[in-house]
Amino acid sequence: MIFNFKEENIDFINADFEIILIQNKNLEKYTQSQELFKISKYKGEGICIDMQNKILYSELKSLDYEDIRLAFANAYKALKKLEIQSIKTKCVVGQCVVNSFNAMIQGFTFGAYEFDKYKKEKTQGKLENILISKDEINGKTYNIEEARIGISYGQIFSNACDFAKDIVNEIPQIYTPAKMAEDATNLSKNDPKISCQIYESDFLEKEKMQAFLAVNRASIHPPKLIHLSYKPQNAKMKVVFVGKGLTYDSGGLSLKPADYMLTMKSDKSGGAAAMAIIKGASELNLDIEIHSIIGATENMIGGNAYKPDDVLISREGVSIEVRNTDAEGRLVLADCLSFAQDLKPDLIIDLATLTGACVVGLGEYTSGIMGNNEDLQNEFFKISKKSGDLATILHFNPYLKELIKSNIADISNTSSSRYGGAITAGLFLNSFIRDEYKDKWLHLDIAGPAYLEKAWGYHSFGATGAGVRMCLSYLLYLSRNKK
Ligand code: BES
Ligand code: ZN
Ligand code: ZN
């Protein structure tokens, strides 16, 4: 998609179609389509297409960024079915110019995204050219430079999300740990500011990553530990992202029921997000050193599989009683978090489709933010709210910690209670965080929003790129506000 910001009045711009945003359901303003509104019983909600005048009306519920995203995504979804190549639109400026333009671009690109690789009939049309007039829908004046920055941020954020979505949507037959390593390598080849190191099984053995290795054991595909780094010269701090890269989670010997196994190609969403974030951060030219550590493996069954009752010695030296092989993500993350702390970061953020309990507790739209540092969680939450990624804080407490005690090892990989599973999983990870990093760590459980079986908002079916926008927004915030 090509976005062209034109410092011109909308009437002087030529395009196949125009988008007009309807605010407050105020239809009187649009005299030329009054008749059409009446015939189609349009009340100012949703979408209405005037084929004669080549206008698409889309409702803008408010100037909130999320409503800006929705208005343009809905417009694009309707327009892509038509045989048109270009559209023009006025812009919308809400609270902040940069965020508003960023949201507008996200709306278009999210509206356009579809994973149709395996379909003979593609639904994607030819609509590529988006012409944005400097005219603001309410005649608001704003700084043109900020608008241009917002458009470029929007493209970077959206491309990063598309990048993550393509990884997550790809089928498990093709998307193996080796493929994930290949994608990471290509990311570094395409961007000279990013470097990539792939570690194989022998390295994991040498590093004593027995928890990670156990999860991989029954898979015919060797595990990969992926380390991407972006090191700008003027870096003011170091942030490490850790991603759960389960290219397939069958549950292992504690096998998932058929209905629950379906969609488990999406268990690599945390890893995909960690890759997308470093890509976006480099394109934003952030003055922050960033690392992405991804533990890529499958969780399968077989004679060689790790078992409930096994005890694993993790890289941190903490012994883990395996009580359920389907709680595999925390095992992989335990060793990856250990590796990540050796990089001496100022902040560690892990992203994982970690628990079904998080989906039950928060619903399918929202991620859980966990950690020990309330100020950090609150700050992250505040930034996430504007990003389009929905998230909420889940607080730790010492009573839940009791539930992951083991009789034969230092810790159990499952809780002794059915309740509070998202937090007990977070607490499990917390026991692999060294004292000096306790307050510098955030855990994001993205199990709910990472993959959709039913489209909602401006998201289409399948992967959503959950976590990418909130983390990129937080990095931008850090870059502007710290030291
Ligand atoms: N990958 C799943 C969590 C998940 C569930 C992600 C639904 C996305 C949608 C994870 O590995 C898992 O199976 N967790 C178990 C843990 C349990 C055995 C303690 C779960 O949540 O049921
Ligand atoms: Zn699992
Ligand atoms: Zn899993």
C-alpha cells in the first residue's frame, strides 16, 4: 500500500473514490447523498457506498485512536471489493497528531490484511494508492511535519504487525523452528542494523538449557535459540525481549483434546512478536539497544518425549517437577529468560501465548501484564492503552505462589489449583528471574488476542500481531522520556 500525503485541498486531488467520515451520525451535512441515505435506510452507522458519486461513507464514532483505526479499516474492507486503484480522504486529528496519523495508517493496513496464500481465489483487490489530503475533517490546524512522522510511524508499526501475522498464520508443516531461524536470519540480512545468531542443540546442551531441550525431545525438528540484536551507537539503555516460539503445541504426552489443539500453530506468536518488535525498533531508528531471544521448538509426542513425573534442571539451576507436559512454554521461557539476564539488560519483557487461563480470565481481546514492579506495569499499561493492543495488569500475590510448590523439586510446572492459572504461570517465570532483575521484568501473556477464530474490530481471522504495537509504543516512550 502506498500512502501519499498531499498538502492540497481534497477537491484538487484525483482518485477513483473518496472516503467521507460521518461524525455524530450527522447526515444533513452530506447533501449530495441524502437520497441514497434514505433509500438504503442508512443512519450514519457503519458503511454506505454511493457508487454514482464514488463516495464511501464510514462512521467515525469518536476521535479516539481506536475509532480512527476502525473507521478507516471498515472503509478499506468495503472498498477492496471494488475494482478501484486509488482513494482519497481527509485526515482526522485527535488528541495527538502523530498518534492520529499512525492510527489512520494502521486502520488501512489492518483492514487490508488477509492470509490468502492457500486460496485459489484471492480477495485482495487492486486498491494500493491512498491519497491523504491535508484537510482535517473538522478544519483543525496541525503541524504538517508531525503528520508526516505519524504516517511513517504508522507504516513501521503496521509492517511490523504484518510481519508477525505472516509468521503466526503460516502452517506448522512449513513453519518449523528451522524456518523461524531462517526468517530471523533474513531479517538481519535485509536490515544491516540488525544482527542474528542462531544457536543449535549442542549449544543448548553446553548452556545446560535442559528445560528447553526436554520440550523439544519428541520433535523431529531440532530446536533453535534465536538471538537478534540491534545496537545503535548512542544507545541510552538496553531492552531484551524474550519470545515463546512454539511452532506447534500438541500438549506433548499430556496431549491436548482435538478441539484445543487446533490453532496451536499460533503458539509461536510471542516469538513472532519479538522478531517484529526489533524490526520496527530498527526502522524507527530508536536510541535503545534491543535484543530478541526466541526459543523455537515444537511440543510433540513420541517414545522420546519428556514425561509428567520428570524432573528437569533448568539453566538457572532451579529444578522443575513436570506435572503436565502441556505447560511447556514456561519451561522454554525459563531457560530463555536465564540466557536473557546474562545480557545485563535494563528491562526484560517476555511475550508468550502462555495460558488458556488468561483467555478465560480476560477474554479473547486482552493480554495480561505481570511482573513485580507496579510502577513499571502501570507505565506500560498506560502506554499500551493508546497503542491499539488491549492489556490489563494481573497482580501477583504470595498465596498463589504456594500453589506451584513441588514435593520433589524446587518448583512444579503446574499449579495445584484450577484457579488463577495465568498468574501462577507468571509466578513460575518469576522464580527464574534473579533478584537484581525482579523489578526490571514484565511478562505479557498474549494467549487471548494473538490468534482469532472469529474476526473482531479491524482484525481479520487468524493472527493479529498482538503485543507488537504496545511494545513499540513503549520503546518510543522510553526513547523520548528516559535519561
Ligand atoms: N499454548 C498453551 C496456552 C494457550 C491456550 C494459548 C489457548 C492460546 C490459547 C499452553 O502451552 C498451555 O497449554 N497451557 C496450559 C497450562 C496448563 C497445563 C497448566 C493451559 O493453559 O491449559
Ligand atoms: Zn501447552
Ligand atoms: Zn503452549
